[in-house]
Amino acid sequence: MKNLDLSSEPIPLPINDRLALTVIFNRKLRIIPKLDTEAGYRYPEAEEIFGLSDQETIEKLEHLSKLGFFERAYYITLLKCLSCGGFKMLLVLRCPKCNSPNILKGSVLRHYKCGLDGFEEEFIKEGAYICPRCNTNLDKPGVDFKKIGVWYKCLKCGEFFGEPLEKLYCFKCDKEFLKEDCVLQPVWGYDINENRLKNVILDIELETVKKYLEEQWNVELFSKVKGDSGIEHMFTFRIFTKNPLSDEVVVDVEYSKSPISQDVVMKLFAKKVDVFAVDSVLIAIPRLEDGARRLSDRYGIKVIEVESLKDAIEPLKEIVKRVLR
């Protein structure tokens, strides 16, 4: 797993979006839709977090997905009105011959002798099969009659048919159209892209750390310092007192799902030496490799291993207190 370089510039994103993304990440949410008779679908949890309407939330999720903060996952496909785009519709079955909605469904029998087709219940009389047209007793299945399956019957024109005409009625615009003419609307769930989100989330938390440290010291976030070599180095934090001749502590924050390697330690040590910082701190989220930990001891780099950046505030303050008296 490649470490995220937190010394890079923060991702340009409105503060409200950054805060909302932080909440979603911390709650480990998967944004999934809830079906709605009026809107078709909504994202109630996301609406609450972003403070937006249902449609604005859909647009926001799509926008952030295009920026790479979410990965879309197919959830369901809905039918949408061809005319108005509404989702509140009713399936209407009609006779394919006369278009009447007055149809029934049932098991159909055929009397061979007189050719009558009718629903099975029409043939049953006093526990026996009797043709309702010619009043003949039907004793022998396959000889006198046969069951020809489940069919529909139009009560207006009397036609029997195997499949009705399927139409959709839209409650919003009061129009009816064939089901095959409707619009298909794919609906998505949204999964967090942790690698993309982490910079945003840590940027929020870095501001929190900076706020706490500023109660006692001057603090620069994403500080660029020109070293003795002439190379400009970036540190996550540079902490110093108001005295212009003050020593300074440089801090880097590194995040990785896997233990952080010793390359990060070597990089911080080289930067520290070049800028003559009195001390250096590496905040590792969540932890260093064993070899990296041993190397940091050898180089005199203070290490804070935490699950969340906010958990590093007090340990960092204690280190800085001992150095910047």
C-alpha cells in the first residue's frame, strides 16, 4: 500500500463538503438509496449529512463521484415516466384486442364437443364438470375436455388471450403508455474511496491539531522550509515560539493501511538535518514497521503511533513542551 503524502497541497473542496465526507468516513457509511413513491429514490442519510434536498443530494453525490471521492455501485433500475419523468406509476393490464381494462385471469377448460372455452369454475356444478353451454357431463379428461392453461378473458369483448397488454399509468401527469416505452433509470449506491478521501479527512483533522497547538505556539500547516542545501522541504507542521531566534520542531504525518516503512523515517531525517530543526516528530497512522521504529530511535526521531490523528494531540503537545521551553 502506497503511503499518502500529506505534505502535498490540500484537495480544493468546499468546507461543507469536506466536513460531510469526514462524517461519512468516520461512520463507515455506504450511501444506499431508499425507494420513494414520489421521488422514486432518495438518500436520506446523505441528505441529513449534506443538509440538502433529495434532488440536490443526488447531484452532490454524482459530483463527488466524478471527483473520485465515491465509487458507484449498481443498486437497482427503476421505470420512469416517458412524459414527465415521474416514478409514481401503476401497472394497468388491458385487452390486446379492444384495450379494455376489464379482464379476469383463471384456469381455462375447452369442451371438445361444442368448442366452448371458459374458466374452470364456470364448468363446476354440484361437484361435477358440466358444460355451461350445452349442459353435457364432462366425465373424461382428455376425451370430453382438456385444461388449456391459465388465460386472461376480456369482460367487454369476450376474447381469451395468453398475455395482456401491459401499460403504465403515471399519477403525476395522468398519462398512460406501453411498458416497453418507459425510460429506465439506473440507481446507484456509493462506496467511499478511502485513498481519495483520506487526504480530505486528515486535512480537517490537521486543522483541529493546529488549533490546539496554537494555544501555546506558532504553528504553520503544510510549511515550506528552505534547507541549507537550497532545497525547499515541506513539513506537515512547523512549530516554534514567538521568539525570532526560537528553535523549531518539524512534524510529518503519514497514513497507510499497512505498517509504514522505514523510507518515511529516512525522508524525515534528511529534511530535519537540512533545515537544522532541533527536533522532529513522525505521526504514524496507524503504526510503523518494526524496522522503521528501530531506525527512528537510531535517528532520534520521535514517533507517535495512533489510530486517528486527533489521538496524537496530547502526545505531540508533551513532546513540544519538552523541546520549546
